[in-house]
Amino acid sequence: MSNSMIIGQYVPGTSLIHKLDPRTKIVIIFFYVIVVFFANNVLSYGLLTTFVIITIISTFIPLRFIIKGLTPVWFLIIFTFLLHLFLTKEGPVLFEILSIKFHLGGVIQGLVISLRFCLLILMTSLLTLTTTPIEITDAIESLLHPLKKVKFPVHELALMMSISLRFIPTLMQETDKISKAQASRGVDFRTGPLKERMKAIIPLLVPLFVSAFKRAEELAMAMEARGYQGGEGRTKLRELTYRKKDLFIFILFICVVALLIYVRS
Amino acid sequence: MDITFKNVSYTYQPNTPFEHNALKNVSFHIPSGSFIAIIGHTGSGKSTLIQHLNGLLTPTKGEVKIGNYTLSSEKKLREMKELRSKVGVVFQYPEHQLFEETVEKDIAFGPENFGVPTSTIKKRIEEIMPKVGLSNDFLSRSPFELSGGQMRRVAIAGVLATNPSIYVLDEPTAGLDPKGQKEMMDMFYQMHQEEEITTILVTHSMEDALKYADYIIILNQGEKYMEGKPEEVFLRESDIQKVHLQVPESIQFLKKYNEKFGTQLPLTRQSTKEIAAQISRTL
């Protein structure tokens, strides 16, 4: 069903990237996303591309799998490239087809924007590929902790996040199961006029909602039975701790950024 | 309708790190009108196998033949809806598929999709309700206000209403009370006998497999591990225990009894009562 979607899919592993503190990864990604926009010449883009490629290789996730995960966004990348190709009228004319002039500036601009897109998506999907959803929520809770002083419900937000993340696969499975049961009863989700297909959603949605509500109720009961009362005074099973490798990666990243600022024109 | 599996393999999420071979080179033949039990440990590929029987999955390799319909990776089956109207699948916990406002509408949902005229559906519902052990008062009620067992019966009625010539039952009795379990199985067995409906039962209950099935297929890690008549298969106790399954208690008992008292009581598909009668005769 969602074979080509890798955003949000975790691939277990034991690489250095997998073992980093999730907070390190989130902070680095956060700054990386900003830094990508600093690059403005061949050297700086080359540096970033090398950085991304080395990171991908060091996760030991098969390259084929990562590239396949880009399939949903290929369209977007190609679309932006074409947009720049046609609309940017800068630099000398390269060639002319059917009286449309293609400028060198357009080609370069298109390539640069597409590359920037790839750099952003590859790196951010690496975060979810190497970090379990639970780790990400823990990291966000810990990073947002200072906001507690202004009465921001950090723990509740994190709990909501982890519960929703936890139930995505369950709901996907449930959807798959119910759609198969209804398909066996003659519902056709794939062909037929749009109106009919819209109608076919009802036998899928009603049971899904029923079971989701039931599940929510059961979960609430199970949490209460185990004495859950909210974040106050609650200890953690997995404490997040920064280690030497986090420091190492941070320094490495700062070096890359410094180098980037040095080589950019 | 005959069912034939020819070297069927199925792979989930091929070419990803999550690749999983759920079925490996499985072949067997089910003659029309027989009662087959498919047993195996959790994760042995039973659920994957039965999804091939009405085209929910098509084999990655090999070929599945159900009557005149062929499922293979090369060609897409055009008459998928026709096939699905002939194969009635009762999934695990079928009550999760209920969605209509009334029991009657929900039972009619399947046959309506397959284009059965309304008058025929009405007639069928009237016949089916007593078979699944529900009175006609239920028809106007909402399926969501029924008890778990009643919901299960409604869901099963919904599958029976399409009048299939093959039943595929994936643990139809899981989660029912013992009395309900027996009633449900007896009902399916009766329909199988009366109307010669080919029945494929996936079960964890060796007792049910012994009691109802003419033929047993044991799966282990996606491969066909053993097949044969129940009274033959269950004699190979050590082989069965190797794949973490248990021999039915009645057979275990009979074997131990024969060993201990040097008797030669035959192993057939007799019930506990019949065993007791046989023993009392030898005493």
C-alpha cells in the first residue's frame, strides 16, 4: 500500500548515526536546514553534497531504499526545475526551441534549486530513518523543556505526539484489514466512477472510527490503571544523555558550517 | 470449485529492508466439496495464504487456480468481483467490518455489491438468520448495540448472504465462549455437508481440525510442512511438536492408553465419547 513512502519509517541499525542522542540529531538538522540556504557557489554546494553523502553512507541504510523514498517528491523536484528553466530570463541564451529561449541562468537556477531540495529532503528523511518515533518525542520534550516556565504543556504535547505516532502503524494495519474484509464483500476501491469510490469509503471509515474510539478508551483505562497522572514527578526509563560522540558530531558539524561560510562567495 | 496452488510464493515489501517472504513455493490441491484445515504456528503464512483465495493478494511467483479463475503475477484477473462473490471469506474478528445502521442493511451489503436482486436478498436473509442462531427481531437493530458474540453472527451472516461456493474461515471462533464456538463450528460443518461447500478453515485448535477436516495442511515459516488426512498427520507426534504444535488430547490419550494396557484401539477421528465407549468395551 505505502511501499514507496519512507518518511516516518524507521530502519533499525547500529551505526554511529543511529546511536547519537536524538537531541543532537534534531538540533543539527534544524541548523542544517538554515545552513543549506547559505550555499551560493559550486564549492559550497559541493561541500554540502559531500556532507550529505557521507552521512548517508555512515548510516548503512541501503542507498536504493533511500532513493526509492524520494519517489513521491520527484515530481516536485522536476516541476521546480522546469519552472526555473522556462521563467528565468538571465544570462546568455543557450538554445531556442519553438521560439522559446532557454537561458543559461535558468538552467543553473533550476539545477541549484533542485539540488537544494534533494539536500533538504535526504537529510530530514535520514532523521526519521535512523531515529525511532519515541526517541524523537523524548528529544522534543527535552528540548522544549524550558518552555514549561511559561506554562506551556510540554509533557502533554509530547504524550499526544507519542500516542499518535504509536497508533499510526496500528491504524494503517486496521485500515488494511477492514478494506480487505470489505473488498471480500464486493466493495471496489480502485475502479469505477468517482462518486461510487467516494461511497466505498464509508464502509471503511465507520469501522475505523469505531475501533479508534474503542482503542482510545481502552488506552485511557490502561493508563489510569497503571497510575498515570500526567508529567508531574514522572521518571523516565530511558534518560537521554549526551555522550562523547554527540560532542564529536557537533564539533564536526560546526567545522562544516565554518568551512561553508568560508568558501561561500 | 477446485483450488490448486502451484509453486506459490509471496513476498511482502520486496526490495526494501522490510522484505519478507511469507510464502515459499507452496503447492497443493483442494478438490471441490472437501473440508480442509490449515494449521500452523503464528507467522507461518496462514493469513497470507488465504488472502490468495479471493484475489486480495496475487502470488509474487507461481499460480493459484480457483475453479476457472487463475491468479498469477503475469496477468491481472478481469473477473475479480465474480471470483469474490464465489469465495466467502470470514476474517478474524469479522465483527470489525460492521458499519451499517441496521443488521439487515449490513447483511445485505455484500449481495448488493454483487448485484443480487433485492427480493432474493430478502429471502436469503430470512433463511440465514436462524442458521446463525439469531431471531428476526435483530434485523432492525443497530449492529453496534449487540454483544460481541451476536455481532460475530451478524458479520458471518453477511458473508453467507452472498451465497458463496467456497467458505474461507480464518479462526471464526476466536474469542467466543466454548458453547458459541461449538455452535458456530457445527453450523459451518452442517452447511458444508448439506450444500457440499468447499470449506477452508484456518485454526489453532487441533481438536477442531481433527473433528471437522477431511484433510490437513500444516504450514511452517511460509513452507508447506506436512499434509494428509488428520488421523495420519496427527500420528506423527514428534514431527508436529517440532513446529510447536500439539497433537489433540484425544489422540494423545489413546496412544498412551494403548501403550500402558497393550491394547490395539484404532486411531480414527473418534470423539471423546466414542473413545470412552471403545474402552469400556475392552474392559
